[in-house]
Amino acid sequence: MPERDPNSANTPAGDLFPAIEPRRHGWLEVGDGHSLYWEESGNPDGIPVIFLHGGPGAGTAPMHRRFFDPAAYRIMLFDQRGAGRSRPYAGVEANTTDHLIADIETLRRHFEVDKWLVFGGSWGATLAVAYALRHGAHCLGLVLRGVFLGSGSELDWFFNGARAVFPEAWTRFVEYIPVAERGNVLGAYHRRLMDERKDVNGPAARAWNAYETSCSTLRQSAEPPSGSPSLALARIEAHYFVNDMFLIDDLLEGAPLLAGIPGMIVQGRYDMVCPAETAYDLHRNWPGSVLRIVGDAGHSAMEPGIRRALVAATETFKRDGRFDDAATSP
């Protein structure tokens, strides 16, 4: 699921760190015809942190650097396969969860990092957990937001359950598809999004992205959103959704294996994209993890309580190398 963030210029001062520019950036060939955009900001001798964006397919943005004190952290961002500035744009060939986990390891070696803090929200939280279960020896800790673990029940909520809270948005989303195809709305969107004709994939991407945007924040605007023009987000999400997120292992069942890895989970109480039940269950199955439920927030990383809790988590970790409830209260 994506991170629906408002423009950083509208972010009130006092929580996120000031805007910064990367010290260096580039593209890294990872095979299968994919080249990943990467960038590095902050202190080159600081605590290494890798940011995992949502979607899959959402890409990174300058505001994502601002969750970390640039004097204390070596901040590394990258766009996952097909997303953002990575090439090919919106590419779904050789684009699976296993590929992305391997890419994170390739980047770790490229950056010459032994261990790093892994920070991810929504789909980025899925990927962070999946990565840590395979490469926990390289994780200093995890900071997760808006937890999604890729289960069938979570996907069913997105396509059906959210109707109970956002009936207008759900109706617009479903009624974009002709009546004859509504027995499989995901399949119908997938066909259109994979079509190379812009007059087919473009409107489908707008309808898909508008639905997610409508469900992503606690406070809604009076007008329905027109939707992001991002084909990569809609196409890659649909590609993963029709393939059960390319997850072989049950991440929740594997969570006890994360014992010993410090973990902070930040969750909006009224998150309608990734409901709080999943974050709660992950916390209960992950020994030593800390769960911070923000009572006046939905899904977006940029809602005030969410971003303050995330910054508090990174501030606590830079000082203590761990998390606790008192220290991470926004």
C-alpha cells in the first residue's frame, strides 16, 4: 500500500527535520534489466538507515529524508523495481518480493554497510519484516508504520471491507469497471493496468489511485480526489495483489523469529488501508517489540501524530539503540 503524503511545504514545523539534499546519488544495476535509483543523505559516519517505501510502486520522495536527524543518521533511500526513478518505469518483469529482498542486500553491500536500521511503512513494513526474517543479522532494528503483512484477509479488506467506511469511494472504484466484469474487480483492473495503451492504463491508474487516496487519511477533503497519475503505483500494486504479494511464508507466523531485533510499530487507530488489527497481532507475536497506536490518525505517514511518533522513534533509537513506550510517545 502507498504512503499518501501531502506536500512537505505544508508540514508544520517542530516534528520533521528540515529539508536536505542528497550528498550523492546514482543508479545500481541489479540484473533482469532493472536499474535502481539510490541516494544517500546525512552523516556519512552516522547510524545507517535504509528507507523502504510503500506501494509496492510508490517510490521515494524528498520528505522521506526528514524522519531522521541528518547529523546522527546516514540516510539511504532507493526506489524499488519499477518505481520512482528506477528503470524501467512501471516494469513488472522479474519484480517479486524475493527480487526486492535480494535488491536490499545488493544495496547493503554497495553501501558497504554491515548492519542498518530498517524503516518502512505500509508495503514498506511488509518488505521490512520479510527482509528481517531472512537477514536479521544485518538489522539494527525495525521502525514500521501502517503495518501490512500481505494476507488474504488484508487484501479482502481493501477490496471489500473498506466499503463499510468509505462507501462513496468504493462505489466510484468499482463502478469504473463495467458491470459484466465486476465479479473480479482486481482482475479487471489488472488487465487494464497491464495494457500498454495509455488511453487504457491511464484512466485505470487514476481510478485505482483515487480510491487509495480517499481511504488514506483520517480527515477527508470535501471533494473526491482526482487520483495520482502514477501508473507505476497502480500497475505494480495490481501485479503484486493478483500474485498474493509473492509471499510464500506467513510473516505473522514468522514474527517470533524477530526476537532480539528492536522494533517500533507506529499505527494509526483509524487506518482504513491497513487496519490496526494487523499491527496489534504483529506486536503480540514479536517478543520485545513496542506498539504505539496514534489515536487521531489514519494511514498516511504525514498525519501529524504519525510523523511525530516516527521521529520520536528515530530520536530514541539514535540515543538508546532501542525503543520504549515512554520515549516514543509523540
